[in-house]
Amino acid sequence: MKNRFAIIIGVALVFLSFTIYSACKERRTKMKSEKAGKIIKLPAPRLKGTISLEECIQKRRSKRAFTAQGLTIDEISQMLWATQGITEPRMGFRSAPSAGALYPLEVYVVKADGLYHYQPAGHKLERLGDKDFRASLARAALGQQYVAQAPIDIVICAVYERVTAKYGNRGIRYTHIEVGHAAQNLLLEAVALGLGAVPIGAFRDDAVMELLSLPEDHKPLYIIPIGHPADN
């Protein structure tokens, strides 16, 4: 009788433990999902700065050493707007010219607190995860450690089909021209904000796509680390 009672108690305890474990796991999964799907509305960009375009062009240099100081949400907002922000709401035109206004570029932000995807419509960020990928991204970029050191890395990707559907193979060239326009906007905006940046094209495409869980048609073209320069 005692053995039977002990077995019943044991089974009950196992069941209770499993129930608690399942509830905790479900709660953690729900919290992670909520974090991953969070939409962050960015501050409106400033349309007047304190430095001229000519001075930004003159001062632009590739910076590969950064301080530990992070970037504000206003600074991140300004740089994303300069890269792919909407500058003509009625037509949806963006800050960089695009063949046929087809806009094949997708912009991701890699930060210490997670991975984000920029959405030009509404000027907002979608949080895709809470893991710090910077060190792994540096390894995918052939060991360029300033990718890990910078407070943020901007990853610009291309969806070629948006342009090649209209222009055929010529659309590949148009896309590469466009990413140059967008990157230069970003680099000049960084100068205007007193920040440093460096455009990087040396990385393993497949490794970056796998690391950031990019959609199959989002092909990475640039990694651009940005931060407060340490060598000023």
C-alpha cells in the first residue's frame, strides 16, 4: 500500500514538474516572440544640420576605430533616413535614386541588443531578434574586427528581382549603382553627425545570410560599421 502511494506521489510530482517546465518554456517563447516582432517608431529626421554638404564631402574618410560610446536613437534614425528614408511621401520616393523607383535595397541594423530591419514606410524598425551578432558578423567579414567594435553595423542587401523583372540583367547594374548612392548618403550623414563609418565589401555572402537568417532573395552587398571615431 505504501509503495503504491509512493508511486502515485512520484507520478504526480513528475507531472507537476513537466507542467511547470512547459509553462515556463511557453512563457519564454512568447516573450522572445514579442521581442522579435516589436516595431519601433523612429524619431522624425532633422532636415537642417550644422555642417554644410561641402564640408561633409571634404571630411569624409573611412574610420576603422571606434570608442565604446553608443549611438542615440536620433542618430540611428537620421542615418537610416539618409540611406533609404522616404523624402516624397505622395510618390514614395526615397533619399537615393532608384531605377524605375523600384527600390531593391533592404537595410538591416546589427546592434548589441539585437537585429533590426528598417522599414522606410512609416520610418520604423522591426526587431527581428535580441542576439548580438557583431562578433560573428566580423568573422563573416574575414576577421575585420572593427565590425565587432562598432556600436552598430548597417547591412545593405539587394532584392535583384525587383529591378530585373523590368530591366532584365541590366537591373543588376542598376542595383549596384543604387547601393553606391545609398551608401554615400549614409557616409556623409555620419560625418554630419560627428560619427565615423567605413564601407565593407569583403565578406562571405552565404555566412552573412545564414547568420542574420536573411530571406533567400536578400543578397548582402555592404556592411557598414558606424560609431564615434577613436582617432579624431
